[in-house]
Amino acid sequence: MNLLSIGGSDPSSGAGIQSDVKTFDYLNAYGLTVITAITGQNTSNFGMIQPVSKIILKNQLDFLFSDFIIHGIKIGMVYNSELIKIIYDKLKTLTIPIIVDPVIKSTTGGILIKKSAITDFKKYLLPIASVVTPNQFEAEFISGSKINSKKSLKRVAEIIQKMGPKNVAITGLELKKNYVTDFILTDRQEFFEKRKIKSINHGSGCNYSASMLFSMAQGKSIIESAKFAQKFTYDSIKNAQKVGKGVVITHKNQDPINLELSSAIEKFTEIKKISQLIPECQTNFVFSKKYPKSIKDILGISGRIVKNGVNVTKIGNLEYGGSKHVATATLIMNKKFPSIRSALNLKFQTDTIARLKKNDFIVKSYDRTKEPKSIKNKEGFSIEWGISKAIKDSTIPPDAIFHKGGFGKEAMIIIFGKSPNAVIEKISRVFTI
Ligand code: PXL
């Protein structure tokens, strides 16, 4: 997934486009950037702003749009009217999610939009927004109206919605002691509360809009995306780091599940003659959170590990819910054996089965030709049925489960383990790495 952030450069990397690249990267999306202005700032003070010229802004946009498929755009700092109009011209006909994050003032006091640009900001950018994400100050500034009660909050959100954006998310409201609330106005109204973390940070506004964009670009609803963004932002504030001498900078620690799966995928692709082990339907490799409730808790490859001559290549990104079959197999296995959280599928070969058995691995199987019709006809149910059947009498988790195929169904082996490294370890005992 390719996401574009249009905004200002913050050399402290706490906010602006640098922060957005970090967020997109953390979420396994590819971050593209178009810089509208260069700022001089650190965690204590705000220095200068130098907007870019019209032609270089247009040139950046032209070069990205002529090359990349872009799945969502976030607009942050825009600074002046002429830049606003160029952005509008380029984006006005797009149908992908566009989040406009009104960036007016920095934590350290920098004014990030010229006074003379406010009218055009409202006239051009708000109407092209799928969602606009102001904080309380920004919402009051745009609407020209104060928020001091739930009633006035709703009124302010409605005033902004009338300016053109389909949805409005007013973030970080302090409506209740010790809590912060996000208010979401779509065709209905929602309040999302979270306990307040007492810290003045740099970056949370950018984290919110960038993570919300990711969720929307994945096709999630505004409400789901607002929840996702609230959690992402909360975690990034909780984890904020004192990098400079001033305010802390929001930060997300790398997901350990993602780190281990990524490195195991790399090890897998380096196994000698590995392409011989890849089935026609290609390979997926998954790693589950502890106690997964559904395949949405299981990280997998949104594409596959595919044959590429004698080598193999990973296509797509790691995403929770990215795999259906191997993730379902893991989910079923995990229900009976909670320590098993990772799996990978290989081409069925009798030689592989023989090697697994020779290495004292526990190998189970099921027969797809015995699958009841009612299950066969339901997409995704076969694997659930098969794995359950294979482990029905098991008291210790098998290392591998295979089936020899059925009419129109490719035979397959799934290797299971506690973690991706454990799966790789098993494969490396059977094949030379
Ligand atoms: O947090 C909003 C923001 C966005 N973009 C840039 C910034 C800031 C805040 O400092 O500097 C470039």
C-alpha cells in the first residue's frame, strides 16, 4: 500500500512528513512525501519557515502521480494560498481517502499557516477531505466558535462539516477529568474516550491522521479507522521518548511479532533450492498474537512468497489478516495448542514427508476426499475442518499436517511452530539452509 503525506518538513522528526513516514513504515505501508515547506525547529523552539516554490510543489506531485498507485493521501502543513491551490488542482478528482489535518500552530508556538491562506484552506481543501481531523483549538479556529460543552462541540463539528468534508474527527478533547475524548461526526455521532496521559508531546496529531489514513486506505469504515487511530496515538504517546532537551516525541516501538516474522521470511527465502518447496498456490508464512480471536490477530503476507526462477520473492506486505488459509490453520491449531502461533505452507512431496518423519517430527494428515459436501461448498471452511480432524486425537501439537489434495485441490503441507524462528528451525533440519 502506498500512502502520500503532503506537508512540512520538521527536522526534529517529531511531526510533519518525517513523522508520517515513520508511521506509515511502522504500519508496513510505503510512505511517499511531498514537501510544502521547510521548517527550522527542535523540541524546545520554533525557528523559520521557508515554503517551497509553486513549481517544485507541482513537480513533486506530477512525478509521484505519474509513477505510483496511491491508496490514500494526508494533507498536513500547507502554509500559503498558492500551494493550497496547486494541491487542490491535483487532488480534486481523486476518489481515494484524503485526510486533511488542519495544521495551524506547533506545540512550540510556530504559526504553520499564513493568515491570508485560511480562507483558501477552507474553500479548497476542506471540500476534498474524506475526513478532517482538527484538535480542539483547530476546530474552534476553523469554525470561529468556542467548545465549552457537548452541545457546542456538536455545533462546531457541524459547522466544519458544512464547509465540505464528509466526516469530522475532533481529537483530544478534555470533556471529563482524567480522560481525553475524540468526537467523530459522520452521518451519526460517536464519542471515543481514553484515559489521559499527562504529557506535552510533539507528534500526536500527525500520528492520529496518518494512522487513520492507513486504516481507511485498507477499506475500513470511518468509525473503525477513528478507533484504530485513537489506539495508535495513545500507544505512541505512552511510548514517547525524550530525544532532545525539550518536549518528548511520540514513538511506537516496533511490533515484535512483525520483527520476528520479517526476519524469518528473509531466512526462508535464503534456503537453498527453496523454489522447489513452493506450491502452485504459493507460500504464506504467519505469526499470531497470543490467544488470537480471529485471523485479524494473525500477521501474514498480504501477497505471497512466490517462485521467481530458482529463487523466491516476497510479494506484498505483512498485514494482520493478510493470510486466510495458513492463518485459519494456525487459528484452529492454536485453539487446541495455544503455544503454537506460527505456520507456513509447503508443496506436498512424499520425499518431504519422509524427511520430516525421519527427523522424528510428528506428522498428521487428513483426507480431503472425505470432506463433507456442506463444508466443501463453503469458502474457507475446508481448512478448518481438515486441521480439526487431523488433530482430533492429538495430545501434543504436530509439527506438520498434510493432505494429498482432492478434486481441483492442490495437495499441501503446513509446518507449525511456536514462532517463525521455530518453524524455520524445523525446516532447516529437513532441508539444507
Ligand atoms: O503537529 C503539526 C505539525 C505538522 N507539520 C509540521 C510541524 C507540525 C508541528 O510542529 O512542524 C511541519
